[in-house]
Amino acid sequence: MKAWVLGGSSGLGRELAEGAGRRGIGIVTLGRNADQRVNLSDERSVGVLCNLIAGAARELLDEVRFFIWNAGELEYEPLSEMKHLDRLTAVNMHAPTRILQSFMKRKKELSLHMKPKKKS
């Protein structure tokens, strides 16, 4: 059993990844300083990861049971004074959603091609 942890290289995400690892769950971290590098504020970086997922082999995704979405940024200003709403939206919602959509689409594509297991 495996888990992918988006934002798993530091902070709370790292703690979640380490906790899952202690429970015997294989971990793949995704982030700027992770197993699979991705910069959520860079559309090209997100696109590269989505393309990798779209072509991923069954073996890479087959055991993944958890996708932990922990990555994000926060601007420490009152809402009325926030200046980087586009970036915050891209990093906190748009990019992770694209990655998760790619992940779910590929898992579904692979499951459509799976032969039913024979009953013994």
C-alpha cells in the first residue's frame, strides 16, 4: 500500500508522510524538495508532472491508496489587503486539482483495462 503526499517534504506534510511510513505505508512525496519535484506556482512544472502521471505504468499507481493534499501557501494579510490572490489560487487550488485529476484519470484508465480476477 502506498500514499502520495503533495507537500510532503516539510512541515505538516512531512509529519503525515513519516507517520504513514511508520505504519508500513510506502510514501512518495511531491513538492519543491521532494521525491517527485513539482513547483505548484509554475504551470510548466505542474504540466510536466501531469504528463508523467498520464503515462504512468500500472505498477506505479496500482498500490496507491491515499493521495494526501497538504501543499499550500498563505498570505498573512487581511483578505481585503491580499495582493497575490492569483498565485494563492494557483498554488492552493488550481495546481493540486490538476495533479489529482491526472492521477484519478490515469487510475481509471488503467482499471478499465484490467482483466477481472478469476474466482478460485
